[in-house]
Amino acid sequence: MQLPTPVSDEKVPRRIGPLALFFAFTEIAVSGFGGTLPWSYRTLVETRRWLTDREFMEMLALGQLLPGPNICNVAIMVGWRFARYGGAAASLAGLIVMPFLFMVVLGFVYVRYGDTSVAQHALNGMSAVAAGLVLATGVKMLSSFPRHWLPGLFGVAAFAGVGLLRLPLLGVLLVLAPAAVALAWRALR
């Protein structure tokens, strides 16, 4: 499988070792507990500049098509790109080890204190923050795309159907996806 290559050699380092990959994905996992996409984008594109906006979006799109968690697929692709097998393993391990340990500890804490009102309010607040981070990352990622009104229309229709009208996701996709593909195909002809 051929992965995307860097656009310019001066922006992206040629080789990043497995240890650096492990720590980067550990940072992502610990920072993005409950949702790592915003932190992955921030760490890989904005902070470390290992990927460009477009490369990140291409890897994320491919990661969504492959079986398994999207961000785990991205971690494996990034690790493979910079350090082959060792990098892929280190990236995936960095993404999984700390959340696993946190979940074990939090599981014990939740069993003991999960029914309290403080815990319930904290969980509600965390879900609002996670939703805001995902929305902000989506807006940042959209800024690198050319401006066309039609994809935005489909995005708004999907949000309205699933988010506001509470229609089943599969039904919305079965209606919107063929329409979007047909319009894109027509535009290319």
C-alpha cells in the first residue's frame, strides 16, 4: 500500500524514530481522552508539523474506510510512513497503553462513585467539551478545502437529518450519499 508522501521536504522530517512516535501518540491519547481527533490534528499538523492539512485529511479519510478505529488506523499509517514496522507498532502502542490504564483506574472509581451527582455533572460537562473540540477541528479542516456551496449543503442536510430530526444515520446516508456522488459525477463530466 502506497501512503501519501510529503508535499515539500523542508516541512516534514525525513525520518522520525519509533520512540518519538510513541511519545507523540501517547500525548495525543492522554490529551484527547474521550476523543482524539482534535488532538491528533493539533499534534501532527499544527504542533509537530509532521503532516500537512491535506495529508492528515487523506490519512483520516483512508482510516475511516478501513476496519477498526479511525485514529488507530491513522496512527499506524503515520508510524509506517516515518519508521515502517517499528513506527507503526510504536504509534499504535502510544495511542492505546495510557487510555487502557486510565480506563482500568476510572472503572474502579466509577463503580465506587458513579452514582453521585458530582460525577454525573462532570460527565455531562466532558461530553459538551468533546463535542466542541470535534466541531472546532472540523471547521479547521474545512478551511483548507476549496470553497464550494454544494458539499456544505450536504453537510447541513446530514446534520439536520441526524442531529436535529433524529433520523437514523443509515437512512440519511442512503439518501444523501447517492445524491452527492451523482452530483459530483455530473460536475466532473
